[in-house]
Amino acid sequence: MAEKQKLLHRYMKNLSDMEDELKKKELEKKMKELELLQCELARRQERSGTKCAGGKIKELRQKKLQKVLAAYMMTLEGLLCEVARREARLNGDRGRVSESENLPHPEMLEEYTVVFCAVGEDGRELLEAALSARRCAYAPYSKFKVGAAFRAKCGRIYSGCNIENVAFTGGNCAERCALAKGISEGERKYTAGAVVAYHPDQFTTPCGVCRQFILEFLHRDIPIYIAKAPPPEQEHCIPAIQDTDEVLVTSAYRLLPYSLRSFE
């Protein structure tokens, strides 16, 4: 019985080899026929003065192979980086937060402080628009006025102020007020923002709810300019911000690096 099984196994293997050989010969035959057809097409097109069809096919194949190779190289680089990170962690090294693939936005803009006169024209324009909006703030309870401005992708600036309510939860922050104006007019993308308020000892940055609200309408990090408004006794002075006043230039991702992201 064992001998018969061996013979049957050998027979099946030989049959499979013969099939493979036949398929190989058939494929070689078809390839030769295809090459002959391509050469004939090339000759005919050369006679008519047009570009060689074989050359076009070769060029298309090369482009396709280049794309596939580039995709493989990117995958390989990613795997090598991941291996390096894991080895570093196993060796007790601390991983850099910006290199983690689990963060929604590892690339952040630079954060720094600079005097107002050194801020770019776009930033100064946003801060002045925020200051202008702040004058309309409705804050009878806290007396803390805030102004904000955001530049839409189209270039238009939308500004807003904080609006308080006797039922505190019914109030609205300046940042959301400014963005709501633009969103209600169809603007969904923004390139920069600014916030101004008066506090004697520190900059006033957006609250947590506003930070999450801002990030809802961003596809990449944008600069946020933060400046102090003049104290109440100097509110009507011109200029409202002196050239030597300090400005914090931060970014939306730095304000809320671990924001809630889409579940899609």
C-alpha cells in the first residue's frame, strides 16, 4: 500500500511538472507573439512618423514600476523608523513625542515671543481686528473683555467678542463668535488667528472649549497671535498696542496637542 502511495505521489508530481512546463511554453509562445506584434506596430508607426508604440508601453511600464518602488521604499522607511523607536524604548530611552504615530498631529509650528513691531503684517492686522472687536464685548458680569479674529483661506478676516449672559452657560467666547461668523458664510478653512484681552500679569489664551472648536476647522497647524489689550484707563489710546509690547506667537496644535479627533 505504501508503494502504491509513493508511485501515485510521484505520478502526480510528474503530471504537475508537465503542466507547469506546458504553461511555461505556452506563455513563452504568447510573449513571442506579443513581441512580434509590438515590433510590427512600431515599424508601422515609424513609417507614418508617429512615436513608437513599444516605447510608449515601455515608458508606461517604467513609470508604474517607479511608483510601486517609491511606495515600497516609503513603507520600508516607516518600518525602519518604527523598529528604531521600539529598540530605543526597549533600551530604556525616552521616545520623542513628535515621532509617535499615535498622536493626531505630530507636526507643530514654532512657538515664541516677539515685540509687536517685529510681527508680520498678517499678524498685526489680525491683532488690530481683534482689538476692534473687543470694544463691542458684552461683559457686564465679569468685566473681562476679549476680542478674537481669524483669517479664512480666502483672505477675509472674521472677528468677534465675548458675549456674557446672566445664565453663565448661555454666554459665548470671542473665538467661537469670530469663527461662527465665517462658518455661517461658508468658510470652513482658516490660516491664522489672534486673541487679545487685558490681564496685568499674563497672556490670555483661548479656553479649552474654544481650542477644541478651533481645531474642528483645521487640516494643519496655524499660528495664533496672543497680545495684551491696554488697561481700562488706556483703552482709547492710539495705538492700542505699542511697538515694544510683547506678543506670544503660538499655534492651534500647541494650545491643544492632545485634542479629540474624528473617529473615522
